[in-house]
Amino acid sequence: MTTPYPTPITPSQTSIGWIGIGVMGSAMASRLLSAGYTLTVYARTTSKTLSLQSQGAHIANSPAELAKLSDVVFTMLGHPSDVRQIVLDNPAGVLSGLNAGGVVVDTTSSHPKLAKRIFEVAREKNCWAVDAPVSGGDIGAKEGKLAILAGGNADVVKWLEPLFDVMGRVTYVGGAGCGQSCKIANQITVGANLVGLSEGLVFAEKAGLDVRKWMEAVRGGAAGSMVMELFGERMIGRDFRPGGFTEYMVKDLGMGVDAGEEEGDNVVVLPGAALSKQLFSGMVANGDGKLGSQGLITVIERINGK
């Protein structure tokens, strides 16, 4: 290892590991390869790595092997249970192989308490952990315009900026776990916006309006939002391809709505988030959990008999 923290990060010296190559992860990893970084990938299904291999990525046989080869390991997984298994509770996991001074960066939308635990275990091994979930969907990932919400040690987050800058814009939001709390709050806000946009489109159509003209008329006013810019045309065009799966939105909203159930948590009453979770859960119940969250409009349409 040549560049563990705090030696400055450079494409010629810093080795990157990446675990999680779905829609978001593959786009983010691809940008790092395009920026000249050496990248090693681990995936349970090796065939999914072919696109990244064609760009020059190397393949590891386990998370621990990948960690041994890497200065910084990124994870972009589905659920907190996946993060725990890949990073923490596995003899062949990331933290079992990460070298002293190495950093694990979890970009998964996960649980704040798990992020804090990973940080603690990493420090016990003289390593570092940053929880850095992202917002911006598949378009943001492909274009390098993600909002990156980072929690952990401020100096380590600053050190990681050359990598974050390739993928988007990082904001340091506080200590370990704060990145995940920030993402949950983000999802609460996005969910409410998606409900409003879905209902606005359905109402406009029922009223006999041209929905594209309606959207053009209101997007410059208070009804306009990044959600409208990212998903409005997709909803109208029935493009429900996922930037992030709806089932993950249910997971994220659940972590917010369920806060307070564990001893020591601060109780937060979130009636809007609870309604959003119920509607997104309806999508999952309809068999659409693998569609993008913009597919929420289908639930509002069903309620209205379409």
C-alpha cells in the first residue's frame, strides 16, 4: 500500500476497491476508472463486472482480498444487512482485510447506528470509516453530479475529496452516522415530493390538461423541484427504469418512520413520511418493487381507477 490516509490521493498512487455494481455503483465506479484510478471490483456474480473489466478494472475473489489491494474501499449495496455482512460480520469481510490507514466509504443508504459501529471497529484496527450515502439517482451518478452526504472524521472526508469530486459534490454533515441520518431526511423530503408530483400529474390529466404544458407552466414557480426535473418527464413517458429501486425507498423511509422504536432513540413523529412509505409499499405489493421510485404515479393512478 502506497497511499493510506493521510498521504494525498492521486490517480497514479491510490488504489480503489469497489463492492456493489448495480445501476448506481457501476456508474460511480466507471467514473473513477475514467479519471485514471486503479480499481478492483468484487461481485458475487462475476459476469456483472464485464463492463468495468473492459475499462480496466481488476477482479478480487473476496471482500477481504479486495481490501488488501486497496487504499480506499467503496461499498454501494442494497440493505444495512448487506453492509453488515460485507464490511463487518464476515471473516472475509472488508475490515478483516483493510490495511492500517485504509478507509472504507459506505455509499449505501444504511442505518446510522450501523455506520457508527463500523466506524468504531475500523478505528480499533487503525483504519477509518466514512458513511457517505448519495442522492441524485442514476443520472447524477452517470454525470458526476451526485450530492454526497458524508459523516465521520472531518479530516478524512476532506482527504477523500479528490475521489468525491469525480462523482459529485460532497458535504460534510457531522460525525459517524450523520451521513446516514442526512440521507434518511433527504428521502423523507424526496418521497413527499414524489407523492405531490404524482398527484399533480394525475389531477392535471383528469382535468383535461396537457400534462407536459402543465409541468412547463408550474416548474418555474413554487411547485418546481429537482424531483420534477429528474422524474417529471419520466413519469409522463412511462419510463420507470430504476435509478434506485422502490423497495429501497421503502427501506429508507422505514428507517425514519421507525426511529424511536429502539431504546435510546429520539422519537420523531413523521405523518407525511408514514403516508409516503405506505404508498411506496403499495408499489412493492403490486410487484413493482424493482421499478424506479418515479413509478409511484402508478399507485395514484390505481387509486383513481386507471
